Amino acid sequence: MLKAVILIGGPQKGTRFRPLSFEVPKPLFPVAGVPMIQHHIEACTKVPNMKEILLIGFYQPNEALSRFLVSAQQEFKMPIRYLQEYAALGTGGGIYHFRDQILTGNPEAFFVLNADVCSEFPLGEMLSFHRQRGDHDSFLMLGTTANRKQSLNYGCIVANAETHEVLHYVEKPSTFVSELINCGIYLFTPAIFHHIGAVFQHNQQELLLEESSNGWQRAEAIRLEQDVFTALAGQGRLFAYKTEGFWSQIKSAGSAIYANRLYLSCYSQCHPERLAQNHPGGPTIRGNVYIHPTASVDASAVLGPNVSIGKGVTIGAGVRVRESIILHGASLQDHTCVLNSIVGWDSTIGRWARVEGTPSDPNPNDPYAKIDSETLFRDGRLTPSITILGCNVTIPAEVVILNAIVLPHKELSRSFKNQIIL
């Protein structure tokens, strides 16, 4: 049997995702109409013989998370549990800390997925690749091709072209190492805990010499990438499976818009029922659009491409929305125009107002380009990016909001551009 572990991080992570992560834990942020990690869970439930999905992180168990777990278990008919770390233990420390829970029922292998990636999740292909090799003590990581410059922002894999063995692994190298990068999706056998345990023992020895006050926690904080993969590479244990499917990180709010587009485009194959259609008396739909059944959209509105409309949203006459996510309870009054933006929960945009951002898309002419998780400021100025309205923001009628980030609960009285409104 198989299990899956999704690493969801915690509240001090996801800082680049503010102000959106103030209202809801980042893993539950809706992308293409469903919480970000529901895409992961759905992919895991499609793998034959999958028995349980564990979420590991250090969020306090909150109402939103509990509600999500209950509804996901009902929808997917599979046990899905949340295991809370007592502190941030890193990508390896979390699974090591809960190794007994993971190994209960004696799984032959288990997947580990980072929550902040969007992907086609070729888990079935990874599993058959692993089984073809027939080696029970080997581990598999999913890789994808990046361009040379951007590869420096990721974990880089040097692999043998014939055997696919990982010969060398470097996390965020300072000079070019390889165009094959780590996707943050792994297939492990229980033998991995032996290797993580060795790092733990090593950390403990080091800390005994230091005699610091907080030794135990620091010994348990283990990074899978730097501490485990770097050591495993070149030992005939670690292999890379390269995917040609789409993949992106979701670090900043701008990348959520890009992930929204990627998932919407794969809905035409896997979830056609989630895509809105043009029909008489309904709004004009261009390209891929998700509209929650409870949203009320005027027939004269034009939506798309790549738009997600959340629960209970109201969209008035003549509204134009493109490349945007409108979160639940928001209201777009008549003739508003929203482009490349995320409109927060329960926000209101007044009539004839225009809310626009600048897409931070990968270079469309480079098939291997990834999204840059760019810094908020460059040369002391705010980098033009997606416009974000936090929750409960009110935009008055007939103003323009351009490349701005508006923190929650603001009532604006005029136009703004290129600034963060605190």
C-alpha cells in the first residue's frame, strides 16, 4: 500500500504571499476555484492503492483547516489527517518527527509533496518508473527543465542520462550547475528515514559539543534538500524522473495568477464541468473561466481568459474581468474593469473603477522559463506586479488602482498607482 505526505509549512512561511495569507493559511488559498492543496490531494487519491494522506505543518489547527479536512475526506473517501509540528522542523524534520505515523500499516512507499507547487503531479508515472527499477531502497525526485539563469533559484540536479541516477545535487547554487531542477515532489521508501536519522544523529553530536540551550529542537530541524539529498547524490540511491508537464512554484501572489491559469487550462481535460460555458442569457465567457455556482454574474459581463470567481461574488452589468482571481463575497459594481489582479474576500469595487496589475509571467518565448519569485522592491522602487486587494477593501467609483497592494480593511478615497497602501 501507499501513503502521501503534503508539507504545508506554517504561519511564518508564506510571507511573500501577504496580504492574502492574513485571512487564510496559504495552502488553503483558492487557485482555479479550489484550495491550493486540493489539487495535490486529488492527484494522490488517483494513485491505485493509496490508503492515507497526511498533512504536516506547524499551523495551529484552525477552523478553516479542520473544515477543509472534513470536506476533503467526504469528497475523496480517504483518511486525510493533519499532523502539527511543535516548531518549524524543515522539510526533512517534519517527516522524521512523524515517521511512526507515516510507517503505520507498513506502506511500501510514500509520496512527499510540497504544498506551494502547482503541477500535473505525474504520481502514477513516478511510481511505475520506480517499480521498473525494482530497487526497494532507492528514492525518486521529480525534476523539470529550467533555463540557465533561473536554475540558480532552485535545487539543481545533475543526473546520469542513461540511468537517471542523481550524481550531484545543489540547492540554489551560486553558479550554473544544471538545467534540471527539483520540483519538490518525491517518492520515498521507508529506508529514507535511515538517512534522515543519520543527519539527526550528526546534528545531535554537533549540538552536544556546543551545549546550546535549545538543542533538541535544532537537532530535529532537518532540510531534505541541503542535508539529505546532497549527501545521497552519487551513492546509487537517488534518482530523478523528468516531467514534461507544467510545473510552477507558488511563492508570491503574482505566481498564484499564473498557477490559476495553468490549472484552468488542464481542467478542459480533467474537469470540464468546472469551466463556465457561453449560453443565452449568461455572461460572455472567453477562454477558461471558473465561476462558483453561488456567484451572481450579470449577463452583460465579459469574463476571461483565466478568471476564477469565488463563492457568493456579485458581478454587475458591463463588468470586464481578465487574468484575475475574485475571492468569495467580493462585489464588482457596474462597468468595473479588473485585469491581472486578485480581489480579496468581501471587497467592493465601485462603478466604472479600473483595477489593474502587471503580469509577472514567465517569458512566453522560452519554453523552459519559470516564474521569477521577484522581490517586492527593486532599486528602492516597488516592482510593477499583480494588483492585490486584501480582504474587505473598498474602492470608490471612477478611480484607477494600478500595480498596487492594498492591505485589508482599507477604504480608499482616490486613485493609486505603484504603491503599497498600508
